[in-house]
Amino acid sequence: MSLQQLLSALQSLPNIHETYHIPTLWHSDRVSVVAVNPREYYAQAIDRILAQPNSALPVVGNGEWSSSSVIYNLFVRTATAFDHNANGKLDLDTTSGFRETGTFLKSIALLPHIKRLGATVVHLLPITAIGSDGNKGTLGSPYAIKNPYKLDERLAEPALNLDAETEFKAFVEACHHLGLRVVVEFVFRTAAKDSDWVKEHPDWFYWIDERVQNRPQGATDEGRYGNPIFTDAELQQILAKVERGDFLDLPEPHAIYKSMYVSPPHTVEYHDGRYIGLTNDQRVCRIPGAFADWPPQDTQPPWNDVTYLKLYTHPHYNYIAYNTVRMYEANLAKPEYINQPLWEKIIGIIPYYQDAFDIDGVMIDMGHSLPADLKKSIIQTARRKNPDFAFWDENFNASRKSREQGYNAVIGSMPFVAHELKDLKKFIRDLLGSIAISSFATAESHNTPRAAARFGGGAAGKNFSKFFIALASVLPAIPFLHNGVELCEWYPINTGLGFSPDDLKFFPSEQLPLFSARAFNWTGDNGVEPITAYISKVMSVRAKYLDVIANYHHGSTTLLSDEQTNLIILTRQSGSTQLLFVGNANPIASESVKIPLSVSAESLLELYSEQRFAVESQTLRLTLAPGESALFDIS
């Protein structure tokens, strides 16, 4: 057992005389900081986990346990980062051998906290080894994957003298012991520019003439490298053909863009932090960075730390563009042009993690952009090994297509509408019909503004967070707790989606947790009390009524509130059980409502507060504080 191996490594450590602080919220509901001996603290944390009965994970089949789950989204490097030596900053290197950035060991100690929140699944952002060519910040993005078969060694504790693989295996064992499943996020379409695969397999990558300079963001010089530039007429033709599913003879980039690319080099050397190649015709070449490929006129900043993998080998399409890495040109996407060794390497990634670590599922980053045949092979291969393995799609569109491709759930679009009540009500109305595939119920993700930062943050942000967590717990969807939500954390992980130009200036990329060391506000310095106990209560009620709430059938949800009110009023029903939810979406003011009910009872028990409310003349009268929600069993 790797967990026992981790415990033995801790117990064999000599006494550590340096002061080591941890936040008390890691193991209690109290907001404070306490000095501990790390050897004893983490050993006791593991002992407490092992002392609990081993929770068997029920087999549902085909990963369908996803739809009834509560997900806790964990970015290990940030979630358990802390200023342990209290010197006012996060040190990247320490003399004690215990890191101040987040690790698997510290995340194991956090698991009881995650379980108390009601989570049943831990979803990890990528944990693989990170490249360095073009990286932002002090640590680099976990999406700049140097080798998908190796883990990020910064997630291991040097003091234990164990590799990251051993410590991650212990993490999964601890999760399973507590009845938590583990889903890991993977990226299959891109790789770090200094990927371990470059030296041995240069033909798995695109290469451009080393003399070609990168195009500055916003510039339109086609003689420099960047996303290909199309005319308005070309864009109209591209969009029209893709819209009708016509991928034959898609408009190609201009000749000046295609001329930048060269054949794969016959020799590759690592020089000054990057790979440089030499082709058979003596051209010096480099690996180009990636960019947002769809729509073709996307204006996102270039992704200088990653590049696209060369999934097909047709010599005519030796370039990166929308028609070679996403909307695959019909003349390109043929069996004879498949880069077969690369596909086999990609297909083998998930089985490796199943065998080595016993993970329960994966989230595929940009999975909808993979070739259909590759995606099919990935899913089939993993499910042959574990028929109950889950697949989640990083797709904002909850369509039947994702379900048909073998996915169990998608991210969906809720984070983009959660803070706009009119749009939120429309989203809920869409849930009243047939649900093609389960989506995540959340107001935030690692790419969006934090829920607690909405409406000016502070008390209003906290009220909004509470409202949405309660709403998420009763919708026919999957509650998704983005790590830090329980702390009312306001600082985003990344500024990928939904940020204004002013926001981007306020949150410079080099200071974002996705790229640099940063800790959550575990000590309450943001002036807002954590909502840990509230989330625990809400999710415990959800668990009690799971048969009703996890009912995705048509007619199980009825929206009662109209467009004029700041309230969300809905019912959930399954069999003879019916629940009434009332949530105040107004984060700054109370709201009152009278709800006619067909019940004979003179009072109803509110399930969150456990207080009784009078029903007079078959009417329930409520006044809800800002962000407050109420749930009643009106069966």
C-alpha cells in the first residue's frame, strides 16, 4: 500500500525543529493558524483516515455514477499551498524539505475536509510534468504537459524521499478509503514545446523556420508567425462550410503562412531552453507555439508554452490551422494519414493511469476537438479495462453528441449565466425538457471569475455563492465545488473566460495561480467568514433526497418563478416525493414571497435551517435574506 509507505516515510523522519504552521480549517471549522510538527501532523492525518471503515465504491456501470455525484475540483499546487514558515511569502524551496506550494501529501490531509463538504468525487486539474519553454510565471501552466506519463515532481514532498508517482498513488488510495472517486484532467491535443517526445519523435510535432519571428498580439503582419489571418470573405466561407458540416476543401491559410513550415528535422538538439532542429535540406527550425484555433479570427493571446501535436501526416497539410487541428479537412482525416505511433501513445495514457494509480475517470480538455476515431479508441480502450470508468468533456454545450461519443458529463454553460438572473432562468427552463447529458452546476471554474468576486465581492459575493450552491444542489445537474469556494476565495485561478480588459490588467497572467505560486485565503484575511458548514448542510440534505434530485427525467423539475422576481422557485419530484426550493438571487436585499400550496399541513420544516414555517390558508409566506435559500418537503 502506497498510503502505508507514505506513513512509514513520515514516521522515519527525524525531528524537524523549524516552525511549521498550518490553517486549522484543514482539519476543523475553526479559522486560525496553528504551529505543528509536520511529521506528526501528516502521520496523524493518515492514521485518522485509515482508522475509518473502508468505503466500497458502488459499481454503477459505464461511468454513470457521474450524474449523481458532487464534485470537488482540486488544483493541488494551489489548494494546499500555505506560508508554513510564516515569513510572508510562499517559498519555492525550503530547508525543511516540506514544500509551501501544494502537494499530494497535504491534499491527503485535506480529504476529510473535502468529504465533509459533501463531495463524492475529487476532480484534479492536470498533475503531469510541466515544460519550461515559453512558460509564464514562476511554475508554469499544468496544461503545458512535458510528459503525460510522468507526474509533476513539485507535487511530492522532498522530505519523504518518495517520487510523485508513489505519493499520488497514496492520494488515490486515501480517496478510495474515504469513498471518494478520483477523476484526472488530461490534455491530448497539445504538448509543451519542450515535450519529452520531441527528441525521439520530431515527426509528432509541427516545425517552422527558425528565422520566422512571432507576431505581436493584435498585429496583422502575415510575415510573422501567429494564428493564420483570413479575409472577411474567407471567414464567411469557412464558417458557412463548418456550420453545414462540409469539411471537404476547407479554405486554407495563405501561402505566406504555409511557407513558414518545414518537414520534420532529422536531428534535434536542446539549446538555450528549447529544441532546435535541422532538416535534410539544412534548414534550422523550431517548434511554434499554439493559439486559439476556433473561430479562426479568435483574438486570444497566443499560447506560447504549448504546441499542437501533429495527429495527421498528409504532406500538403503540414501547418497548424483550424482545418488541421480541430475542423479536420476531409482530405487530411483519412486512415492512411493517421500518425499511428502518436495515436497509440495517446491511447495508452489512460490505461497507464488505470493500472498505476487506479483512477476512476478523466476529464478530457478540449475533447470535442479530437478526431472522432481517436476519441472513440481512447474511450473504448479505457472501458475495456474498467467498464465503470467515467469520461467528462470540457464542452460548454451539453449536447446529445457528447453522450453519443461516450461521455458521461460535460462542463456546460452554467458558469457563464449564473450571475445574470434572466439568463439563469432561461438555463433552468432548458433543463425542464429532455436532458441530453449531465452538466456541471456551478457558478465558477478555474477559467472564470470567482463566484465570491461577483457583485463587488465581500458580503454580496458571499451571499451569491451561498445562493448558487443551494441552487446547484437541487437542479438536475452535478454540483461542482471549485476549490476555495468554501473560503469565499475571490482571486481567480486563470483569466481564460469572462474577464474584461480591466480585469486582465488587474490580474496579470504572471501572478495567476495557474502559472505561479499562490495560496488560498485559509486564514480569513479577506474579511468574509467561510461557508464550509453551510455547504456541508446543503449537500447533506441533497444526499438525503438524492433519488429525487438526481432524477433527470422530463417532468421532474418545474420552474414556478416568473421573470419579474429576484427569486428562483422550483419543485423537484420523483414518485410521491416532492421538494419545493426557494432561493433569493438578490445578493444585497431581502425578498418576500407568497407561495400557494396544495398541502393540508399547518407548517412545513425548512430542511437547511431545520425551522418550521407556518402554512396559512394553504399559503407559505417567506422572507429570505440576501442570498438565502429554503428547501421544503411538500410531499
